Amino acid sequence: MNTGKYALNGNQFDIGGCRYVFKKRKKATVNKPPEYLIQLTPKFRYVSSLFPAGEEGLYVFDFNSQKYILKKNQNEVEIDKETI
């Protein structure tokens, strides 16, 4: 997944030719938080659960065995690789 800042339109944002959508589970569990991320186009794909990381709008997720930090603001999404 590419890192950077992307415009947020409702619950969707685009990276290159891919559209990503924030979704909410009907029922969250201990191991599955309420929010998750899907890739809608060009081909549907479940991406990852979005694990809260402290402050509001800050999440950690896993994509292709790489951990990322996602910061969701009102009009923008920022994605960075998690460094340990």
C-alpha cells in the first residue's frame, strides 16, 4: 500500500487506481474491532481490521504482512508504515 495523504470523500479515498472504503461491522468482537477497510475497485478485496491506536481517528492495520498507521481526519486520510 502506498503511503501519503489522500482526500477523504465521505467514507472513501483513492490511492492510484484503487478506491478504499471504511466499513463498520454490525457486531464487534474482542478480536475484531468495529471498523475495517476494504478495497472496492478495481477488484473487491478485504484489506484489514482497523485497530484503534489511542487517539480518535488513529488506527493500526496490516496489509500484505506490513503494519501501517492510518490517521483519519474530517477531509483527509494519512497512511504511514509502522516503524518499531
